[in-house]
Amino acid sequence: MSHYKPDPNKNVNLFINGIPVTVPEGTRILEAALKAEVRIPTLCDHPVLGKRAHCRLCVVECDGRGKLLAACANDVWEGVKVVTHNARLVSIRKMILELLLANHPQECLTCVRNKNCELQSLAETSGIRESSFRHDPMDRRPPVTEDNALTRDMSKCVKCGRCVEVCQEVQTARAINSSCRSIHYEICTPYGQALADGPCIFCGQCAAVCPVGAIYEHDQTAEVWAALKDSKRHFIAQIAPDLLGALNDAFGLPPGTLSAGKMVAALKRLGFDRVYNAGFSTNLFLDEVNHILPDRIKNNSKLPVITCCSPGLIKFIENSCPDLADHLYVRKSRWQMFAELAKKHYSKSPGADISKITCVSVMPCITEKFKPRPSTADADGLRGIDLALTTREFAGMIRQAGIDPAVLPESPFDGIIDELPRPAAYMVVREENGIRETEVNLGTFKAKVLTVFGLANARMVMDSIRKGECDAAMVEIMSCPPYLSALCQSCCRPSP
């Protein structure tokens, strides 16, 4: 095996289907083809994951040799002549797809990924109308829903390995792996255990990279619709404004078409009594910093204080870092705390009994769907978030209600500002490799706060705390990996 490291400052000249292309050394054939406006089909490749070459759909010919190379796993070299499409390659790719479809459920119309499935798109672009192989799925297991958060339908798995790599290499949760060989090869969990019984934190990254409908968020829209029919209950929603980009994509609208006001109007038309801006949850978090850090520092209590953005991460601390569990200030996420405050705020309205208020959280990820065991309800039995919807579920409800969000009038968020603290003065000092250092002004002194994105970084920071090398007063762990840190930052930005 070669240990040569490509020099990105050195250019390589090659030909893609006769078109001259110049790319930096270390560029994969798949990426070089895009420079020539040529798209090579692939099912296992993903921009944030490593080289796998599992599906073999991206095979190409190089320099007229008979041997085929996987474009996703091989770098270009000087002067190579690559052929990406010819009769032989098209026939090979079509056969691979037909073999996949022969072992895949034929229920596209009712699949959660209908019109958003990479296998479906590849079959369409390849012109597959019928298969040469008899349809005989080997895996007939029914879908399994894990803790109201994730649904795994392994009968639809194409064994691309994306979920395994993002879980093991990116998030380092290692809750999903593979086993057996040949026709018995499968994607599974360690020892076949349920996800909730293993190290899974329900971050949803496996569902985000899955090209088909093998793993996806548990759809709670039916539960929300059923709840909204109860005339004796009151319904409030907390919504993250950073949903806008994904919501525009879901409706095929240009960026900037939908606004926060239109989202509020849509929720009101769906039947919600109040809609709150979940962005204010960060104000709560900073207020916690303002209250607990001075006392902890003054009393030489355990530092740093650890907070988490989701119930799954609290599970990670308690199970994987039990020696640091006493550093947790509160075993609730900022969204749960904000939802409880919203319920208490709305219960002051005439005729609103807090026990009859249902709070629905609308967030870009599935983390708030997971309900840990035992419940994280308050001692008085109050649970902040009752149901959680992702962007896809929210968009689905809008469609089912026949609402055109693009033409809705603007509607403001309901007020809860009077009960919320003003954000403390803070300044981002630096951010590198998914770890953001913030300086918070606590009046008489300043405190260092670390915001850590992804489990891999969280493990590194936890180790530094054990060794006494972490000088931060507070560490907040976010479930999103570093490449999604921009999304997390928009979620966690203080509201003015």
C-alpha cells in the first residue's frame, strides 16, 4: 500500500470522454468528471464520507484497458484518458441496478422516500422499465421503530455502508455495523440489540445519509393530526427559524421565498393556538450560564459544567462517560426547558390548564423525538416536548392541509419575551474543527464556554476533562457533526 500523500498545489492533466481537464493532485475520478460537466452515477458515495466503492455503479474505463476502476475510490493521474459512458459501461450499470431492484420492495408510491430516493432516480435515468431478473426479496423483515425516533426498514437496505461509516467514523457512536459475508452480508446493530439499548444517541445522521428508505425518522404526523382533533386540549408549537432553507427545498421554492412569519401562519392554520420562537432557548441557556457559573467558580464546585442539546447526548454522558455525569447541570436539553417555559406561559391564559397543553417541537433533526428512559419530566410530572416533527414531516402536514405556504400572509411569533432573560454579552473567540470557544461576560468576570459539535469531538473534550487539561467553565455538546455546525449555530444563536 502506498503512503504517498497527494500535493493539492500540484495540478494533474487528464481527459474525461476526450475533454481536457485540469484538477489538483489527489482528486478522485468522480470529482474530476464533474469539472467536465459529466455526472457518473453512484449509490454509495457521499461527500462527507470516505472511499468505499461498494455499489460499483461508478465504474469507468481508463486508457483503454479492460479492467474497470471505481471512480469514487481512485484518484486521477497525469495524462489518463477516462471513459465514463459507453455501451459496455451503461449495460453494466443497468445490470447492477436491475439486481438491486430484484431484491428491493416495489412499493415506491407509499415509501417515505418516494421522489427523493437515489435508487429510484438512478433507475429512472438509466431507463429501467422492467427487470431481467425475477423480483424475489431475500429480506422480508417488517419495519422496526426505535423509541419514537428512528424507523429501520432493512428490507429496503441496499448495503451501501453509508450509515455504518457515518455512525462509526464520523460520529464514533458505533451503534450500527455490518456482519456476515456474501449473500448473508447485512447492516445491523451490535448483537442485534435495539438502538436504544446500545450507544445510539439518535442524532439522525444515519437517516440523513441513507440513499433509500431503509432508515428514516419516525413519522409522528398522524399522532399530531389525532391530537389536534381533541377540542379539550390546547396546542402550542416551538419552531426553529433555521428550518426555512430546508422547507424551501421541500416545496421546490427558491431560497428566501418562505419566511418565519409564513411558517407561523401555516402552523396557526393547522390548528395550533400559540407558536413560539425556539431561538429564544439560547437566551435560557445563557441565563443558566449567568446563574450557575459564578456560584460554581466561587465554591470550587466541579468544572466544567456540561450541558447537552438533546436527550440522546445526555444518554451518551451517563452511559459512556459515567465518571463525568456529576458535571451535568441539568438532564434536559435547552429545547425541553424552553418548551416547559412555554407551557407555563400559556397556562396563564384564561381556561388553559397546563395538564391539557400539548407542545409540538418543529426542528430540523430528529434528536428531540427520542424520549430517554426513565422520563426526563419534572418532579411535578411536566414534560416539555410531547411530540416532535422534522422538516419533512412539517412540510407533509402543510401539503395534507392543502396550504400553499408561499402565498400565506406574515404572522408574528407569540410573545414570551417578557419571561425570558436578555442574552448575556458573549463573543466568539475562535472556532476550529468543530469546537467553538466563546467568552461570556458575567459582569465581574469572564468565563470560557466551549461548544462542541459531534460525538468524536465530544469524546476528545471529555478525555481532556478527565486529564484536567480543559480550562473551560462550561462545555455544551451538540449532536450535529462538524460539517453541519453552521446549521447548529443558526439553531443556537441568541434572539435579541
